[in-house]
Amino acid sequence: MAKTASFAAVHFTVGFSVVYAMTGSLAIGGMVALVEPACNTVAYAIHEKVWERFGIAKAEAA
């Protein structure tokens, strides 16, 4: 769990830093640092369902 929390902190920091460097806005940097991981979580769940539906995971395991 500590490794997951550590990676989340790195992820937020990188997201914030990149957007802040591009815009100079603390508010936009903070917003992106919070919204982007949430979007990725949803995208990952959808990706997993599509992967499972088309049997890609089963074909690779064989």
C-alpha cells in the first residue's frame, strides 16, 4: 500500500508540475492533478472490460 501511495504522490506531482510549467496557474495545475488520475481510473476500467470482452487476456494467457 505504501508503494501505491508513493506512486500516487509522484503522479500528482508530475501532473501538477507539467501543467503549472505550461500555464503558470496554481489553480489549473491543481485541478489537472486531481482530475487526470480520476479520468485515467475510468479509462482503465473501460479498457479492462473491452480487453475481457474480446478475449484478448485469454488468448495471451494460452
